Amino acid sequence: MRPPSLQQLSVDPELAVLRALDVAMDMAVAVLMLFHPSGDDPEAEHCQSHQVAHRIINDAHRLRRALAEYQNALDLERATAGSAFPF
């Protein structure tokens, strides 16, 4: 998700909270990857915390794509609404 502009925030204030969520996910993924790196360690693959950490990482990537799609949808809706001739 790209940082919203001040104009976007004035029209769609929910983007501020969604951006904060995106930044928090970046930090969480970085820490989880640090403590649970992917690799060829067969013991780690059987560790429940390792499996859950990688599930969280995968879910964060999916959520990040959804946040970007939401922001793009808002942009498209604003552009479409702004170009419509009201008469």
C-alpha cells in the first residue's frame, strides 16, 4: 500500500489506519522472518511456531495485496465520480 496523500486522507480517512496496519505488518513480517527463516533445516519445519510464523507471513502478504486493491478501488471510484457530467 502506498502512503496516502493528504488529499486522499481528507476524503478517505480510513486510509490512515490501513496504512498504519500495513507498516505494522512490515515490522511483524521482518521480525518473524528473522526468528523463523526459510531454509533447509528439517527440524524447524516440524516446529509448530515455525509453521505458524510462516502462515502469518503468507497471510500478511495476502492482506497487503488486499489493502493495495482497496486503495486502487477508491482511486478508481474517485476518478470515475469526478469525471461524470451531472446533467
